[in-house]
Amino acid sequence: MDPIYLDCAATTPMREEVQEAMAPYLSGVFGNPSSMHSWGRAAAGALEDARAEVAAALGAKHSEVYFVRGGTESDNIALQGACHALSATGALPALVVSAIEHSAVREASEHLAGAGRVRLAVLEVGADGSLDLDRARDELRLGPALVSVMWVNNETGIVLPIGELAALVSAAGATMHTDAVQAIGKVFVDLRDVPVDMLSASGHKLYGPKSTGILFVRTGTRLSPLIHGGGQERSLRPGTQDVAGAVGMATALRLAVEEREPEEARLRALRDALEARLLAALPRARVSGSGASRAPHICHVGIPDVAGDMLLMGLDMEGVAASGGSACASGSNRGSHVVAALYGPDDPHAHVRFSLGRMTRPEHLDRAVAAVLRVLDRMAAA
């Protein structure tokens, strides 16, 4: 039987529409968009059309969209660039993050704190998706601050209260960034409705090309570049732009936003069915964040008293691609900081993240559940 790919939160295959949109800029329209001749002007036109396409899909201005090389770079430019700009005021800024951030935000925050450039504050998150807003209010009263909280958690799918938090941050005159890598195309995102100052997104989570991403920077937000050497992307991200990548990123993002409502409903029904079947077969299992608002594409299940790495290896041998959590932490000996934050450091469950996508069909669920049960039976008999 054909293998089943249930790891769409890690990466997704490129859509045919994206490949077709990129094709002219991989060889034919090859000019440097900074060049003044006709080859350069053609490339520059395509780049700005892509920028406008992203802006329209997100409810932003054309001038507020920057093309970067992925979600991790976008997060780092936002955090390090904003903290550098804030520290220029002379006061030590606060950097406020949640306890379940992606490693791109988490490790950048720890780096900034270790270098003495920020005062780091970590907001607790409950298994019900609640965020410690009282701690956020306290930090915002103390002086200049940057708040960076993800829109959708990449391991559990928990949706954090970004609108409520952004309103607090805006009222305090502070700056807010959100990592929306797992949110766009999965939940409603419109920058006209939510007053975040910066937002990060990644192309390969949206059936676009890898090593592409965007950083939205609202007009008036102070941000310093991390690298220097050219005026591209208004000097915030210098270096010759990848025009084909920008076109692919824009096409993928636009299609994800256009198709979100029916796809969100379809994925939610599939995820709920998968969880119901797993819990019926494994009564001691736990769905992470089951009482929280969650994005529709992630099912994160904890199974007690089994070895998680052996379970994942067994599923792979059964032809089912899943993960234990963030692909960016694969190979690490550390347990999941997300699970530790939600359930404590001694949580006895092994975790499997099934993340669904455009290619997921109802028949895949039966096969995935059957594979889990076969692997568990083998592990118990070993």
C-alpha cells in the first residue's frame, strides 16, 4: 500500500500552481531585480507583484511586506532587530515570550537575555490554551517591551489569544510580534483586525518552496537590520532577492488564504475523527490541548508508558509518516519544552503528532490507527 504522509506541520509538497508560477523566473526571467536594464526591471516587477499579492492576502500594505529566507530568519530579524532598536533608548527592554514558542523564538530570546540585551519574561500557558496575561500586563508597565507569542503552537495546534494580547500590547505602547507559521491558511488571519506590529510566515508550510518566508512590519515599527551589505528589502534584509522564491511564496500564501474556510472545515472533521478513533482504541491516551481552541490540522496524542522513538520508528516501518513534535528539534536528546510547559517535566506520555494536509483522505485515518495498534502490540510483545 502507498505510504501515508501525516507530517504536514513539518513541511508540505509544493503545489503544481506554485511550480507553474515560479517556472518563468527560474531561467527565462533571470535578471537581478536591482539592475536598471530590462532584465532587471522584469524581475523587479515580478518581485513587487508578489509583494502586493502577499499584502492583499494578509490585509497589509505593500510597503509592510519583506521577503526573507524562511520562518526562522523572519523570527530572528523581528526579535533581534526590534530589541536592538528598543535598547537604543538607553533602557533595558523586556522581551516577553510564551513558554511554548518555536525554537526560533525560544533560542533567540535566550541568546538576547544571555548577552544582557533584554530582560526575558516567559508567560505560562495552560493545557486549555490560557496565557498568563496578568504577567504580561506587569511586564508592560515596567518600560519598553517586545512581546513575541506564536499564533498557533506547532506541536499541539493550540491557538493562543493573539487578539487579546495584541490589544494589551498596543495600549501599552509596546511592540508585538507573532510567529504565524502554523496559522496562515489554517485559522483566520487578517492584519486589519489584529494590531500586531510584526508577523512571520514560511513558504514550505503552505505548499510553497523551502527557504522562503515573509516578515510583516507594520508602518512605524522600529527595527534594525541584522546583516548589512546592500539596500535590498529596504535595507532590512540585504542581498539579491530570490524572485522565483518570492513568486512561489506569494502564490502559495494567496491560495492558502483563499481556500482556508472549506479546507479548515475539512481538516477539522478529519482530525476529530482521527482523535475519536485513537481514544476509542487507546482509552489511556490523551489529546494535547483537548480543552483549548486548536488549529484544525494538528492531532498531538500522548500514549502512556511507551518509548516514543520506538513508536515513531515503528510507524515509519508501517508506512506512516508522523513526528514526535517540532521537526526543528529532531535528533535532540531534550524532551519537548511544549509538553513540559503544558503538563510538567515528568509527564509519562510518549507523543505522536499527526498533522494533516491537502493530501489527507478519510481512508488514511483507519490505516494510521491500525498502524499505531500494530506497533504498540509489537512493542508490548518485545
